[in-house]
Amino acid sequence: MNPKAIEKLIFALVGILLALFLFAWNPMGLSTSTSRWIIVGYIVLYAIYGLIIDIIKSKKRGKG
């Protein structure tokens, strides 16, 4: 498996665990909508992270 696939697998596992943690156990007494916003925020942050990594990689390729 290449590093990108491993990274996506880890992201998916963490997302699923986060969803189960927030919906099933609900440790902070959050409402369902708040839990959804946290998961959406997690996905958006991951997308931004992926975009930044892609920009850095493309700049390195451009210099080489």
C-alpha cells in the first residue's frame, strides 16, 4: 500500500471512531447537531490539510 492509501485509511478509521464516540457515548452531553458539526469540521480540516500537502508537493516538484 502506498502512503496516500494508508493516510486515507487512517483518516476513515479516525472519522468512524469519532462518529461512534460522539453519537453512541456522547460524553459531553452534546446535541446530535453539534456532533454532526464536529464531524463536518473534521472532514473540512482534513480536506484543507490534503490541499496544503498537495501544494507543497507540487512546489517541490517544480523546483526539482
